[in-house]
Amino acid sequence: MSALLDARAVRKTYGAHDVLKGVDLSVAPHQVVCLIGASGSGKSTLLRCLNLLEVVDDGEIWFDGREITDPRVDVDDVRRDIGIVFQAFNLFPHMSVLDNVTLGPRKTRGVRRRDAEERASALLTRFGLADQVRKHPDALSGGQQQRVALVRALAMEPKVLLLDEITSALDPQLVGEVLEAVRDLKDAGMTIVMATHEMQFAREIADEVLFLDDGVVRERGAAEQLFSAPRDPRTREFLGRHLG
């Protein structure tokens, strides 16, 4: 199956610091790819490059058959189809949940308010938030806010969803409800690239896992293979610390 999202030898430098040193990533439609590695290994930077929030210094990124790192590409047009959710919820505090979710489709896709609200309501119901639509973000728990952030991204009907450590800012008791929402997305066939420190969840959900270390992909493979029998010593060391 041909890749929906394909990063080829991507490099990113900040000053004298090489954050990404020629990273390759290929994601097929309906595939879930998890990025693991220590903080500072390049996971978040890679996701930001895939969404064109960062300009790559070298290499290419292809999405849905076209090179999106071409400087002539309409960045806003690309981002309509590549959703991203961060560890910080980034909801607009002065807007209701419903308005947070419908703003993007109405403003960037030209969806009529009634249609946007119907789709938003269906998504919020699907993720257990039907009774929260009129509330403002500060009235919600962290887990609820992160689920709203997921719904907001989904309301744009993206072809791929990038998830950047979306549970790391949550209290432990709230992590499960957000991961359950991601599991639901996988079951529905969403294409996902997810940076996470939740090793057991990555093992369960990922079709492929990439271990990033100091800006390079040290090892990649099917989840069960990489977690059960990692080949690279750095991978073994990392998993030994995080799997106990």
C-alpha cells in the first residue's frame, strides 16, 4: 500500500543543535505509528515538521501524493487535512465547547453553522461529551478538555491525525479516558502518528513503532517485535527504564 504521509531524510536544526538528523517515516492509510523516545529525542519536532509548523532544513515530506515541503505549497490548505493535537489543550477559553469545535470548519472550510454544529454534536456525543457542549473549557476536567481538543481536530475531517504527547499534562486518573478515545479512532480507521510515553498503550495500538534517539530513528518495527525483542542496545536500554 502506498504511503499517505512520507518523510524522507528530514533534517531540522536550531542554531548549532541538530534536532532531526535525516529522519525517514512512512505512514500508510489507516495505519497507527507511535514515536517513542526520551524527551528531546526529536518526536515533537518531527510532528511539527509533518504539519508544516516547522520548516525543514533538508529532506522532503510527501502527503497524499504531493511534496508539501515545496515552498510553493499553500500551507493552510495542507493543514486542513493534517490535524494535530498537542499536550496543551489550546482551547479558546472564552468560547463554549461547541464553538471551539465548530470554529475551524466554519472559518476554513466554509461549512454552514448548522451543519458544523450537527457534526460537532455527533462527535461530542461519540466521545462522551454530549452534556458539555455549552460549557467553557475551564469548567471541564483535563481529560474532558483533551477529548474536546481531539474532537476539534476531527471536526476538520483530516486525512491524518498527529498526536503530540496528549496525555503528558494529565493527572494519571484522566489518562485512560483520553487513550480510550484514541483507541476508538484507531478502530474507526483513522490514520494516526502519535508521540507518546505510554509504552504499554503504544504496544497495544501501534502498527509500527519508531524509537527516536538524539534526532535519529535507532530502530523501527512492528510493536510486538520492538517491545519484545529490540535489536538496538539503545532501544533495549530505553525500554528497560520505561517498562520496568
